Amino acid sequence: MHQYLESTEYIDWKTPAVLAKAKSLADGADCVEVIAEKCFLFVRDRIEHSWDYERDPVTCKASDVLEHGTGYCYAKSHLLAALLRANGIPAGLCYQRLTISNDKPPFCLHGLNAVYLEDHGWYRIDARGNKEGVSADFCPPVERLAFPIISDGEADLPEIWASPIGPVLEVLLKRSAYKEVADNLPDIQLALANKAMHATSA
């Protein structure tokens, strides 16, 4: 689990501001799951999704996401991983491949997290930010993610990464405005789309 607890260049939880926020979120919590939920809710509800709110600058490092209060899903997942790790909770990064609109190609990657909870194992959470038609929540062991896998070519990537993957970093680090990111969303080609559906609840 060591790699899922590390402070890294982009999941920089040892930055004083990130560490302080992580500790303040954990204050008064009586168990790991409560801490994890509080971190999730903070990133989901208090950090504005760059596209939804038309916000610049483009952020990538967890500390920058916290400082500016905005980020795309990828950047928000970096901050959530940092807040969880700062509280000693193993956390990694996950990705889905989704259609961008109308359930048809082209595709892009969507960033979310997996957190290790002792009673449930690895559990995926999506702090993208809710809006009309998007409702993600923290309710282990049931996954309630922002987006289901519906269309041909969409996929749940099964890996849990300790660090952001190259295509995501390339976009976030090279683009300076949220509209530029929207026009150049990262994608990867899959040999076989994973059509496995994950449990949801009404």
C-alpha cells in the first residue's frame, strides 16, 4: 500500500495547505470511513469543476487545485487522493473512457478515485461534482459514480494508479485555459472495451 500513501509531485499532500486542510476535515471524525466521506464531500462540493463553472486557471497539482478552488475531474481526483493520503488512507487514481456527448464517439478519459477501506477493500468514488443528470455519492460498499458505462467503446479501466497517467498530464500541463482543455480532452485507445457494469442503487 506504500505507493498509495506517498506524497508525489502531483499528489503533494505534504504541502502545508493540503496537510492543514486534510487535518481539519478529519477533526472530530471517529472512523476512517467518516474521514474519507468528509474528504470526498469537500472535493465534490467545494472545488468547482472547471467546465461547469467556466473557471481558470487549469490546475493539476493537488495544492494548486486547493489554492484556486477549481479543477477538471482529473485535477479534483489528485486533490482527493492527497487529502485521503494525508490522513493515512490509501488512495489511488482511476479512469473511465466515456463518450463526450450524445453517447457517440469521440471519447475522452474521465478521472475518479479508489480508496481502500478496511471493511470493503478498494472502493471507487467520483468527486467530479454533481449537477443535473450527474449524481455521485459516498455509500460503501455500493458504488455511485457520476457516469455509467453505456455505449460501445466506453470502458471502466480496471487499474488503480498511484500517479496520474501521461495523457492526462500532457493536457493539464500544456493547456492554460479551461476551454483549451475541453477542446483537447485526453483519450487512450483500448484493444477491448470493458463493458462490465458496476452495482448501483436507486
